[in-house]
Amino acid sequence: MEIGIDSFAVIASHQSSPAKVLNELLERIVLADEAGLSVFGIGEHHRKEYLDSAHTMILAAAAARTKNIRLMSAVTVLSAADPVRVFQAFSTLDLLSEGRAEIVAGRGSSVEAFPLFGHRLEDYDALFAEKLDLLLQIIQNEKVTWSGKFRAPLENQSIYPRPYQEQLPVWLGAGGSPGSFVRAGQLGLPLMVSIIGGDTARFRPLVDLYRLAGKEAGYQPQDLKVAMHSLGYVGKTTQEAVNEYFPGYAKVFTAMGRERGWAPVTRASFDAVSGPNGAIIVGSPEQTAEKILQHSEALGGLSRVTFQMDNAELTHMQLMKSIELIGEKLIPIVNSYSSVESKELTAK
């Protein structure tokens, strides 16, 4: 199983310099590469508290400083973007990184990009469906003839540069909409499920829907990869991890709740969502490894797990130490369990 980290390039309340935030983020990506993590994702938002509006720029800077780690979006808000420019940006990133770029395409859980780029929220799903169709055609064909409702048509148009990889990987990012899971399955796209609260197992019917739609569309089980994005943090001990993570998490998500209509965060609600069946991955390397494997079992098997750590006002040094623990301890534990499970399946 691949283990990675996502970031929204968050400006915490104790930080005052956007330039320093970005440079520290790059330091963490370099460390994640050196520590053996599989992937690092950068989100896309257009809000004051995030510095990821031009996420491919951050990924390109990371490409120049890293060697092995895969670099992806988390997610690209395709509904509000031009698929031609998205392809060109990620194809360029793929060349710079020599084949390490990936796109996670989504509609976005925040809606600020729609008015910013002149789109109507009423077209939320239609925009995404049309633009995903065009993006996939560009990836598959050097010359494209295409027409749609929301963008000028293309007539036998060549689109460059082409990526380093034979085909640029595209995951479909999904939250809780059944239609998104079905769409991913019908297209045979790998699925990135975002689960930031509640019981992970409640998403199993949606993941089963994805796999069923893929099977009915003629795709093989090995084509239908499932990844999970959550919130998380790894400390030396579970108590240390919780003590460091909870105060900032409660502050940030209570403020977010006032905007979105959620109840204020309490320690009891946090304990529930970070407990054995909850989505959040917070604890010692041993406990977080166990939690990741529980997530995989609950969802019928995962090929990748990524978690976001910089949303709880943790310091740069705390985040760096956590990345070291992930590489040195968590990943070996997950790999050892995965190896045992593989041998058991082979024996059967």
C-alpha cells in the first residue's frame, strides 16, 4: 500500500510570512521524498487561509528538489478550469519530474472558484462532466476534435507538450455523491475517496457502487484502484499525537463549522472521529498503521492512503518529525502487515 501526505498550504495563525509557509512546505516534501513516502498532494483553493491556488507551481518547485516521490493534485478543481491548460500544466510537471505527476480531478468541496472564474453553481455537475470528458480525450489523443456547452470547440487541434509518462494518470476525487462513484467506475478511473469525518465503513456501499459500475463497464478489478484521503498526524505516542493535534484541529474546524453550519468541535466528538472506527488517523506509528489497515478492510481494499496534517496549526518542526516517523516506522509496519496478508491470500 502506498502512503502519502496531502497539503492545502495552510497559513496557520502563528505564521505571518506566506513566503516562509511555502518554503517550509517544500522542505517537508523533500523530507517526505527522502523518508520513502510514495506521494505528496497539493490541493486547490482560492481563499485567504490557503496558498495553493496555483498548486501546479508548488508541485513543479517540488519536482526540482525531489527524486522519487509522486506529485499530485489534491484535488484539481476541474469544473472551474480549462482542461487544455490543466493538461499542459501537468504534462509539463510530468516532464520536469520525469514521470511522477498525477491529477486528482474533482468538483471541489469549496465553491469560491465558481464565481471567481465566471461559472454558475447551477452548472456544478455539468461543468465537471464535460470538462472531464475533454481532459480524458486530450490525454488519450495528441490531436483532438471536440465540442461542448461550456467551452469553445476544438477542431483537429494538436495539444502540447505531451507528458513523460505514456499516459498521464487521472484519479477521480469523490466525497459523498453516489453519482461521482458511478462516474469513476464507468470511466475506469482510479478513485480517491475523501473521508474527513464519521465512520469510514459508511462509505463502503459507495465504493461497492464504484466497483460494480466499473465491472459492468468491462473493467477488471485490478483496474479499479481505490485510495483514501483523510486527516491525520503521527506522534511518538498516541497521547503525544492527540495532545499536539487536537487543540489546533478544534480551533480550525470550529471556525469552519461556523461557516458551514457544523456544531463546534468537542473533545468527545474528536475522540469519536479519531477512535477505532472513525476516519481521522491520529496516533503512534503502531496505532496509525493499524488504523490504515482497518480503513482498507472497511472499504474492501485500498491501494493508497494519504492524510493531511497541516490543518491543525502544528509547527513546521512537528510536521517534519511526523514525516520522519511515517517513513521510519509507520510505512514498515504497514508493509509488513500487507506482506503477511498477501502471503495468506496466495496460500488460499
